[in-house]
Amino acid sequence: IERRRDDRGVRAVFAHHDGYASFYQIIDTRKADHFRFVLQAPGRMKITVLDQQGNPKSGVRVNWINPAAPLSLSGTSTDAKGVITQDNLSPGTFQLAAAGFPPREIKIEENKLTEVRFQDAGP
């Protein structure tokens, strides 16, 4: 990383390599002259959304974020089987928000599949 004389020294760094979770970090080159980044093996998440009778709910929007990982906010809607599968997640704690359900917090671990289930409680 080069720093120009009139530069404020703040840089955004994105690191990615096949088989590892992507890493994004904001660094300040005024505070150090070298930085070390360690890429971690990714985790996976499978989200299932069901109605009160246990039937899949398609089209339910689910968003997730790892507050410790900048730019990790993502989301999508469940498929016809009420499922979302997300690969290549950086390990850490994620907050999930599914439309019509209370928020949840889950832990994603390296090389593991974390399964989450949202089900309507009913009246």
C-alpha cells in the first residue's frame, strides 16, 4: 500500500481466495506500516421457513449481517421449498431478520453448516 503526502491514509482492502471466506477491512496506513490479514475457511448457512402446519413458505425475505464484518449485509427470499442456502460466509455471529418473525442470532463456524428454522407459531 502506498501513501501519498496529501493522502489521509485510509484504505479499503478486500481479500479473497478460492476455498476461503472473503475478507473486507478498512485500514489506516497512518497507524502502521504493515498489516496482516488471515483468511478463514468459510461457513455455510441453511435457513428453512415453515408455516404453522410445517409446510414450506416460499418468497419470505430473510436478511443477515455479521456486525463485525463490514459490508456483510445480504439477503434473499426463500425458494419453493422454503429454503435459503448461503455458502462462503465469514465465521462469526450473524443477526437474521425474516419477514414476519422475531430476529435471531446465530454463530457461523469454519467448515460447518449451521441450520436455522423459522416456523409460524400460529394464533
